[in-house]
Amino acid sequence: MTCAGELPPIDVFGQIGDEYEQVVYCHDKATGLKAIIAIHSTVLGPALGGTRFYPYGSGAAALTDVLRLAKGMTYKSALAGLDLGGGKAVIIGNPATTKTEELLRTYARFIDSLGGRYLTAEDVGTTQADMDMIARETQCVTGTSPLLGGSGDPSEATARGVYWSMRATAAHLDGAPDLAGLHVVISGVGKVGSSLVHLLNGDGAKVTIADVDDAAVSRLVTDPNLDVQVADVHGVHAIACDILSPCALGGVLNEASIPALRCRAIVGAANNQLAAEKDADRLAARGIVYVPDFVANAGGVINIADELMGYHHERAMAAVERISITTAEILRLSDRDAITTVKAAESLAEARINDVATSKRIRSFGPPRRHGS
Ligand code: NAD
């Protein structure tokens, strides 16, 4: 047996940074579960964020990813006006081979042990059926099927949020929130991108699409209600257009791609579109209006958050529409203070978190308990 004194020194708090409230390692030998739950902030409310099931090459890679994602959720929920904090979880393993009922239920009991500080949802590698399974062990789960009180697939809500963000961007560029006649190029027409095509065509925008999956393209091209042009995925970022909408992978805006861009603005659903922080400056230097992904793609989390009040579709969609107001405010602040849109978004989120943290000086405690009652 190894006693603690023999362990190599680990700078635990240095490793996770001093910004995170709680990081939980979950291990169960019998089921093979290895998971990490990261809670970045609960100032605004329970930390909500999905569970990513992914074959990380190392525990360190999983930790880095979950920390980054958890922090992103704090900003996303704060800007979306939700009473939710930021958190995220990762399960290490290949979902196709490692995922079992026992593993998911064991993981769910770890979530439950956090007493509501962390609420999970679907993410890469997990499905609505997995959330239904997790719901057997804990109430701290969203994104379950409608029969269990869930809101279903969030992709349409995400597409709606991107659409409202585009309208606010059009108003910023041209003075009116009108997409008619604007040329929008969408890279990636999966669940979110395809929904977005319908909304944009409905508004009279000219839409060009590109996707590595021919079937995804052909579903839209053959739809008699749609009018779309198809572009090659390789040159898609260099097409002259009004708005480029990355709806596939992260990291597409980088040192190499930014000089080739010929769009006026970027508004898309893909997470982590900027490869590096500096890319926000590169876009600003080129005069391209970039709506941060965590602002434009918040429709999904807004929709899911509504489940916590008993899901009501119209109320959720009204909240998603408010992404246009947030987008307009961020673009205005960015111009006013000559800062990047990312900085403007972060400072708006931090201001809300600080305001709420401060206002929690005044608290309510409910009626006092009396002896004999
Ligand atoms: P999806 O898997 O349904 O669609 C992604 C599409 O991108 C697929 O059709 C795929 O073939 C295509 N694609 C992959 N590589 C490509 C490439 N190099 N060039 C062009 N197309 C490529 O995913 P989705 O649910 O539509 O999500 C799209 C993006 O939005 C992801 O980054 C996701 O993380 C993000 N997002 C989604 C939601 C949601 O509610 N679904 C919410 C927030 C953020």
C-alpha cells in the first residue's frame, strides 16, 4: 500500500485554477466509470451543462476539456439571462463500446450526490435516451424525452437563437433587422444548420450551404420548399457573403482562415469557433463583426432551462428571441468601448454575475420553524 506521503506532489488547485468552485472525480471499478464533473460557478444558480462521453487520450486531456467547457457554460447562461451557473461533465471512454445502463446509472448517482449543485444534459456522445436513463436515479437532469417532462431535441431552439442573433447583426450592419436579400453561407447543415436554412429562406435570405455529408446537403437541395445553393466545403469560408454561419466544427476561425474571409459578419452555432483568443482581435482588425458563439448558440440551453419550470414551448421561444437583444447590446458595447465582441460579451456576463453575487447580501429564509409545529 502506498501512503499519502509517497505520492508525487500534485498542485491540485494550481492545476484547476482558482476560478472553479468544485471539481469532482467519479470512479467506479465495477462499471469502468471514469468521469469528471466541473462546477465553475453557482452564483446565478445550479451549474447546468451537458455530459460529454468521449475517448480522451488521458485524464489530463479530459480535465482540460471539462474545465474549459464548464467556464463557457457560466458565460453562456449568464448572458442568456438564466438563473443558472456553469458546469460540465465528461465521461472518459468510447460511447459505442463503454456505455452501459450500469455505468450511466452509477454516474447518475454521483450527480445526485451533489445535491442539485450540478444539473446535466445531453452533449457529444450522449443522447436523450441516456438522459432518460439518468433520470431513473436523479432529478438533476434535463433534456429528457417529452414523456418524462423534457423539451426534446434542442437543435431547433438553437437554430432559432442563431436566426435572432443574425437579425440583430443585420440591424447593426445595415440599420434594419431584415435578412431579405442578404447572402448567408452555412457551413454544416446537420440538426442546427438545416433548421436554420428553413428560417432564413422564410425571411427571403439567399442561402448557400456546404457539408461533408452529401446526404445532409441533398435533403435540403431536394426539398421543394427551399431555395439553396451548394458550395464546396473547402472554399466555403472564402465565399463573398454578408454573413458566414459556422454550424459544424470548432476552431474554424484561425490564423490561416481569417485572412481569406470575405464576409461582413459571422454568426453561427458551432462551439468554440475561434481557435485562439487572438482570433477575436484578428477578426476585429479585418472589420468583420463576430458574434461570440456562446451568445448566438444559447437557444438550446435556454430551451432546456425552461424544463426546470415545467416546460412551456412558447415561453421558451420568447426567451430564445431575446438573444437578439443581447447580441445588439454586445455589438453596441464593442463599438462604444473599442473592444472585441468577445471582451464585450465577457464583461457583460461578469457584470451580471457580480451584480447577483452582491445582491445576495439580502436573503430570504422562509418562515421560522416553531416548536411543536
Ligand atoms: P450535427 O452533428 O447534427 O451537424 C453537424 C454537421 O456538420 C453534420 O451534417 C456534419 O456532416 C457537418 N460537418 C462536419 N464536418 C464538417 C466540415 N468540415 N465542413 C462542413 N460540414 C461539416 O450537429 P448539430 O447539433 O447541428 O450542431 C452543430 C454545431 O453546433 C456543433 O458544433 C455543436 O456543438 C453546436 N451546438 C449545437 C447545439 C444543438 O442544440 N444541437 C447547441 C449549441 C451548440
